[in-house]
Amino acid sequence: MPSVRRIAHEFLERQGLTTVFGNPGSNELPFLTGLPDGFRYVLGLHEGAVVGMADGYAQATGRPVLVNLHAASGSGNAMGALTNAVASRTPLVIVAGQQVRPAIGPEANLANVDAPALMRPLVGWAAEPACAQDVPRALAQAVFEARLQRRPAYLSVPYDDWAADAGENAPAVLDRRVERAGVPAGEQGRRLAEAVAGARRPALVLGGDIDTAGHFDDAVRLAERLGGPVWAAPSLFRLPFPNRHPLFRGVLPAGIEPVCRAFEGHDLVLVLGAPVFRYHEHLPGRYLPAGTRLIQVTEDASAAARAPVGEALVADPGAVIELLTEALGVSGEPVGDYRPVPAPRSAEGPRLHPEEVFAALRDELPADTVYVVESTSTASAWWRQMDLRRPGSYYFPAAGGLGFGLPGAVGVALGRPGRPVVGVVGDGSANYGITALWTAARHRLPLTVVLLRNGTYGALRWFGGLLGVPDAPGLDIPGLDFTRIAEGYGVPAVHADGVDELRAVLAAHPDGPRLVQVDTALTTP
Ligand code: TPP
């Protein structure tokens, strides 16, 4: 009979989970031994970076990805990064090493005493198989749970299970297929099409899921037939629509009252592929203007159930886009031209305004560049300057947990080798995932990191004003030189002193990673 390990490796291979992001410990080595030839192990030096890289990779490839973590300590280190993967609905399959079963009760070193409970609020499914022979089936369940729920799943495996005999039933999992279909039933589709076609002034709100699921261009077709304004959902983590398209009105502010204000005058708001809504700043008010009907279409049953307002249909937003585009027919109205970019603002003194940096990126880098952004006080500057027209062009930490930017950029660069990838990262944010630079160097990824150094936690300064607490300590971070830090991890780095130097640096396209540090002025989000 084959071992549990043999069946597990073969199952993972058949499911296409052959890239493993991990940081190993003694408990994990027995799983990692004898990996078949087609496997690739991507070592991250800290579990936060491991999960951030896996998240970026899974999002960029659109497929579940295997993550291997070390017991409770490694899983604990990964949890901040996991909050982002949960919010972006990334199907991570996390396998963590556990002590041998007899050592768990007495709490031997590296025993993860109640492993599933440790992770449960975050992951969609967590388990530790009750015996070695259940490991292959449980691993299959982890993969299918992650894929079906689009949420990380967690499996803790005692390390002596891997060498155990798998038993005669174990190979049955190898041929399993589990799929999902999400097309609305005829009557549901008809009602939805009637509501949309009958609306006087419909508005469309698109969530990150639209880009994740590959419906960016389909959303443009639907919007043009609808002819109404399009917003991106609040707390955006992927751009679902070209941001200079004439119908695009921007990212909705993440507060109840301003969202309500934006919908004023619309009789129907159709939300596709987003929760309703992921607010951030607590700005209370009515959820919707009087007389505005909201219909949400999402594959995420929990997002439908927990919304405080509106009707919801749990269905594949892609199928609904197709259905509605057909039902609406071709509109006679021209939509107009893409909106031009304004001249970038400049700052007083030697520091660059972030708009000058973003204008340089826009002008000097190819139009299909992918940006992984973790710069928190520069959002409005970003959207004023950028012109992103391709699917998969923009990633942001989905739950606002810092530490995604650098690792996420590394993961995207690994997953999308055909497109230029740029990480745009603040000097505060960079520290939470800094070890990912080592992985970028190790894999010689053609990744550019643009490091915006304003010497402070800019977004928190703005929040301090909003909350009426301008004197909170711990907001300044002077004295960091990321050119030296990057060099230490093996990534060549330069400090660009002005716009001309920045533009000249960006115009060169090295075939490995590089970090470009630039001093920027403080702006408000
Ligand atoms: N810790 C984590 C893991 N996530 C967070 N979001 C925070 C702390 C709180 N936080 C939000 S924004 C921010 C901090 C610390 C500052 C980020 O600074 P920087 O990257 O320099 O961007 P800036 O706001 O200056 O543009």
C-alpha cells in the first residue's frame, strides 16, 4: 500500500497545487521529503511574507495554492496576512505540521494544542484528521473547501502520519472532481433583467471579485449597455473596471453616509461581486437614499446573508453579467472618450508629491504593468494619476492589514511572469513584509519596488484628525534607509532624488529585482 505522503503528493499534483509557499520546521520536514519533480518550493523567511506571497500568486493565477506553515508559531505569524486573504477570497490551502499524536496532549514543544481552534475565526474550514488514514481525504477536503468557499482552509497533520500506510481506500480521492455552477434559475434571471431594464437611473457597483474572476472586460460591456455610472466598491483590493472610462466614477468612499450620498437620484443600485459594503471610517447615516433599491449579486453566501440592506442573489456574477448584457441589447448612446489625466500636483521643498511619482510610473512603464499597492495615504493621488485599462492591473491588501504589498508583489511576479510587476509601497508598510525581498532576489524576479519614503504613518495622521486625537504617539518613522535594507537582502537599490532622476531610473528595465526609494511629501488619502 502507498504511504499517506505518496497519495497526498499525487493528489496535489493532479489538482495543480505544485507550487508550495512555505517556511519549514521540524514538524513539516516529513511532508516535504520526496516531493515529485514537478513541485516548486518557494521559501519565505517569515510566515507573514509566505502567506502574502501565496495570496498574490493565487490571485494572479486564479488557482488554489498550497501553503506550508510551522505548527502554532508559524501559523500565528501568518494570521495578519491571512486577514487579507480572507477578504480577497483567496483559496489558500494551508497545511501545517503538528507534533506526533502522543506528544500533543502533554504539550511537547511544537505541539499545536488545539490547531483547528487557533485558526477557526479566519479560515473557512479547519481540521486535524483523527487518524493517519484520513489524511488524504482531509487534504482533498481542504482543497475543495478552499476552492468552493473561496476562503483559506487549514489542515494540521501530525508529522508521523506522512510515512503511515494510507490504507486501501485512500487512492479513491485521487480521481475526485468537485465543481460549482452558479447560473441563476430562469425565473430569478428574468426578475433581475426586468429590474435592471426597468430602472430609470441605474448605477453599477463592482467589487474586486469581478477582476479576480476574469470579468473586467465583460463588466465594461455591461456598463456600456446600461449607460449609467459605475463605481468600484469601498475598500477595493482589485480594480474591476478601467479607471478613466467615461462611466467610471471612482472608488466609493468607505463610510455609510458618503455611500448613501453617492447613490442619491438612482432608483436602482446593482452591486456585482462585492459585500454590501466593506465600510471603514465610521460615518453614520442612512444606508440608502429613500426610494433606492439595491440588488447584490455575489457568489459569497456569507456576504449576501450579512448585508444590512437590499436584496441579494447568490450566483456567479459572471453569469449574471452575461445574462444582463444579452437582455439589455445594444444601447444607441455613445459613452464618450476616456477621461484625460490632470497635470500632477507638486510639493513644496525637495520632496516629490506622490502624484509626480505616479505620473512617472504611468508615463515610463508599459501599459500592461501590474501594480501591487500598499501606500495608505496616497489613494486619491493614485487614482488621479493612473490610467489602468487592463484586467489584473491593481492589487491592494484586502483587509487593510499591512504586510501584503511587498510579498504580494513577489507572488504576483511569480504567478504572472509575462507582465511587468511593480510594488508601490510606503516606508511604514514595507517593514511588515520586508523579508519578501530575499525571495525576489533568490528567484531573480523582474520586480520593481517603488518605496515612498515620507517618514511617517501618513494615513494614521489623517485618521488622528478624523477621530479628534491629533497627539497620539508612535506615528513617525525617521531614519530608515531602504536602499541599504534592500541591498542586505540581495536586491539592488537606488535613491532617486527628483522627478527627472526617477523617470530615468524607471525607464531602464533590468531583468532582476530592484528597489527605487524616493522621498515624498505627506498628503491626505
Ligand atoms: N498594523 C497592521 C498589520 N496593519 C495596519 N493597517 C496597521 C498596523 C495600521 N496602519 C494603517 S496605515 C499605517 C499603519 C501603521 C501607516 C502606513 O504607513 P506608510 O506605508 O508609510 O503609508 P502612508 O500612510 O505614510 O502613506
